[in-house]
Amino acid sequence: MIRSSSYLSHGLWGLQVKATELASVQRLEAAELRKQEEKARRLEQARARATAETHLREKVAAATFARGYITGNNHSNNSSFNIDNITITIVIII
């Protein structure tokens, strides 16, 4: 009898250890999944921010050119200017 109750006690303890280990693995997997999702979200935000910055620079370049063209500061059909170390050349065909 001592053996069988000791075996049952040890068997239940082993099941508890396995359940605890399984819960621990599941927590680690969930944490890793959250980490990957956050990384993907931040990469998408960075892409969107870069696209928005590019569009803004294009708008500023167009507005700057138009302002210069309207005020008569541009006497040729070609215009080049520099914004944030990016040279933009616009050619007007008339």
C-alpha cells in the first residue's frame, strides 16, 4: 500500500509539473507572437511614414517651382532646385 499511494502521489506531481511546463511554454509562445506582431506593425508604420514624407517633399517641390514660375524668377523651361539634398529638375514643354 505504501508503494501505490507513493506512486499515485508521484504520478500526480508529475502531471502538475507537465501542466506547469505546458503553461510556461504557451506563455513564451504567446509573448513571441506578440513581439512579432509588434515588429510587423512598427515596420508598416515606418513604411507609411516614409511614403508620406516622400509625397510631402513632392508637394513642396511642386509648390516651390510653381511659386517661382508665377513670380517670373524662372525664365527658362527648365528648373532645378534642391530640397533636403535631393535635386529636383522640372522641364516644361510649351
